[in-house]
Amino acid sequence: MKYSDFCRTDIEFLEEDQFREACLNLPYRRIFLILSQQAAERYQMNELVEQMQQRYQMVWMKQSVSYPTQRMLHIGLSMLSDFEPEVVLSVGGGSAIDFAKAMKAFGGFEEVPSIEMITELLQKKEIRGSRMDLIAVPTTAGTGAELTKWATVWDDAGNVKYSIDHDTLKPDKAYIVPAFTAKADKKLTISTGLDSMAHALEAYWSRKTSPLVRVLSKTSVEMTLANLQQILENPADILLREKQCTASVLSGLAFSMTRTTASHSISYPLTMGYGIAHGIAVAMTLAQIAEHNHGAFPEEDALMVLFVKYGGIRRYLEMICGETVSLNLRDYGIAEEMLEEIAGKSFTLGRMDNNAVELNQQDVIQILRTTY
Ligand SMILES: [Zn+2]
């Protein structure tokens, strides 16, 4: 029997000093640390890293790995050419955790794989899954990367994105430190908050939805609705941040069972071609997808009623984005003539066909027009 577990990641919520304590008492001797120099400053981790260096054998990747590519993976794997870590500890946003998963997926070769070889492995989805454990420490609340068994690698040439997906890539441990997420600026708080909401909504109406998924999703949406706006007004409030971290863990658990649907599928060419932040690109089409899905998924009313007092999903999203970010494609330098081409690139297998209703290219063009 093929058995897929619900959640094998050990999730721990920690205060900052508890996190430091945990880092100094890891049951490992050889650690590969992924933490950008910038993040080390921002989360005041330089001293902690020094202490860790005294305690463990450690290789530290300091480069930023946002939107990881084959070239970055090659650099990371080169650092492990004569060092075999027992664990990879990744502190950062969704990209840093995705990078750690990719390192695990392609680690353990006798010789460091070249960029071409990594590209080939990505294309063939050939994942070896090296033995090292994985500890994820997300510094934003929303991507859910600490709970899923897949990751995205972006092509160096910028034309395609690769998905890697393997049971061994689900992190063994997730340390959730709400205080870290309080350092996110307004824009990042919005985009990750809306990404979490998208994971919840899409899991709810996905073809793989279930009663359990819907309870997790609905609770997550309720918590985001109750907290995200307040966080934007009180960004340093750790209790509010902790609630948003909880909402993100719940949506992460939900979509780790279902994967995402049409809004994520449509978002990829927007991020890849026009640099629109992932959570914003996803949020752009959520309301339209909800309309398309009307009548096609169970317990719809229980979900939609949550948005009534805000005047619907679109109005809520616009309220959150306010003057800070735009949800309209025209504000990102996209010419209206490009919408057809973007629609053509919107069909990611396993995402678009996981939506409650089937969408064709004309539907997607129409959806993009309404968000133009
Ligand atoms: Zn997402």
C-alpha cells in the first residue's frame, strides 16, 4: 500500500531565545547552514552562528538564494564537495527553504554536478534524496514551504520553472519563530499573508479537498481575516504575528494534502516574466477563480460567508493591499496585448487541472482581463 502521511514534520513554536537554545543543542555534529548575510543581520544571528561554529562542524552558505536557480544550486553543492552534513538548517523565506530541499534532492554525488547536469536532473525529475535531515525555519508567515514535500527552482535563463517533488523533501522539523516574521516589512507581510490565504482557499476548492482539509482551510482563512489587517497597523505585535504564523501552518497543512489550483498556476508566468511577488501574483485572480468555481465544490457557503462583511474576496484583498501594492496587471508594465501569451503559459500540470472546474485558455484570458 502506498501510504502518504498527513504531517511528519515536527512543528515547534519558539520564542527567539528558545530558538537560540535549540540551535545550540541540535543532535548533530555536521551542519550545513543556509542563512543569508542580510538575514543574519536582520535576525541578529551573527553571535549565535559564531557559537554554533564553535560547537559543530559547519558550512555556512551566506549568499541570498531568493528564487533559487541551477547556478545557485551548483554553488551550494560545490560547498559540500568535501563535507557531508547530517542536517541542513535553513533560515529564511520560502525560497531559502526550497533551496534547502533542492540541496537535499541533488546532494550526495561523488562529484559536484555541473549546472547542465542539474538542469537535466530537474527536467527528468530525477531526485536522489540524500540522507541529510532538514530543519526549516521560515522567517515569513505564508509560504508553507516548511510543511510541503515540493520546491520550485527557477531557470537561470528565466524561461521555465521546475518543480521538484519527493517524499524525502518534507522537512523533518519546522521551528516557527513569530518574532522573526515581525521584521517583515508591510509589502512582504501582505504578499506572504495573501499567499497563505490563497493556499487555504485553493486547498478548500481543489479536486483533492476533504472534510479535514476544509476545516484546516476555513480556520486558517478566519485567522487571517481576524489578524492580517491588525498586523499591518501594529507590525511589532508578536501575539498577532503568532496568530498569523498559526494561520500559515494551518493552510500549509491543508495544501500539503491537496496542492494548489488555478490562481497559483496563473501566477507563475506573472512572477517569472514580470517579477510580481508570488503572494501578490496569486492574490490577483483569487476572487475570479472563486466565481468560476461557484457551485462546483462542497461546503462553499461556509467559506464564502467569511468574506461577506468585507464585501467579498476582491474587496477584502484590495483593502489589505491599500496603497502599498497593486492587484492590477497594468501597474506592472504589462501591455494588454500580452495577456494572451501569459494565458498560454498559465497551464501548469497538477495545478490548473486540480481546480474545482476546468478552465480553458479563453477563461484565463478573461480572468486576466478583469484584473488588468
Ligand atoms: Zn504559494
